[in-house]
Amino acid sequence: MKNIILTGFMGTGKSYVGRRLATMIGYKFKDIDEIIEKTENMKINEIFELFGEEHFRKIETVVLEMELKDEGIVVSTGGGVVLSEKNRKLIRKAGIVVNLTATPEQILERLAEDHERPLLKKEKNIQKIRKMMLERNSYYEESDIQIDTTGKNVDDVISEIMRRIEYEV
Ligand code: S3P
């Protein structure tokens, strides 16, 4: 039973897809952001506001390392998890890495009403999303499978993941 780790930019649907996928294949589901909020007893927004991004990244690595020790899991990670080399190594070692992508336009549309993303709080537009994606894309590409979610619903994305991991899990 190989673990499945979902990576991808904010708004690519990692948490939603991950939860449903885990149920379908009988794996446990872990959402790293959700676990961080539970252990810190604070929303991600508050952690960024009170302590800054650097502090958040430290907690993210600690939680990631601990949670990836488990087996039979589908893990949804935060969009910025790939920025750290240590995180990237942990993820690669932990199982099959499935990277979800979407166009900047689609991300903007999906996150239009969202207020939970501290990094898109001050500035939420195509240019900002494009810039962040460019900084991260080469890391996102370090995956076993990449799936474009643009214009697809959750069921489409899950069927595509299932089809492509069939022989790997
Ligand atoms: C972040 C993405 C967020 C969350 C934090 C930072 C990022 O997770 O970890 O706000 O740097 O892209 P989602 O990808 O689930 O939105």
C-alpha cells in the first residue's frame, strides 16, 4: 500500500479531492493544513498574522515529517510545501506524488470569494498568481503524476487519478 501525496497550488482542489479519494480506496486521509490548525489551535491566517510565514513553514515541516511516517494514507499538503528542500525529500520518499495543476485564471475564479489564504490576502490577481506559480512550478514538476484540473469537476479528477495510479499503489 503506497501512500499518495497530493501537491499543488492553492485552489487546485487537493483537500477536497484527497478526502474523497481516500474514502474511495479505503485509505486514511490527512490534511496537513488542517492538522496544523488543530495542533496550534489557530487558523492558518492567524499563524501568518501573529508569527509570520517563516514560523508557519517551520510548523509545516514538523507536522509533515510526523504525519508522513504513517502508512495507507492520502495526504493533502499546503501549496507552499514544495518550497523547502527538506519537505520535497520527505514527500518523494513517502509515496506516490500526485501534483494537481490549474491555470491562473481558473485558480483566481475558484478563490475569488476566499479569505482563508494569507498569501493572497493583500493582492489577489492573475499577475500575483502567475508569479507565485512560476516560482514553484519546477518543484511541482517533481512528481510522479501531474493532473490538470482546469475545467474539471472533482469526480473527473478522481477518476483520472485512479486510472493513473492503478498499477502503482
Ligand atoms: C500556502 C497554501 C495554503 C496554506 C498556506 C500557504 C501556500 O494551503 O498552506 O496559506 O504557500 O501556497 P492550500 O494550498 O491548501 O491553500
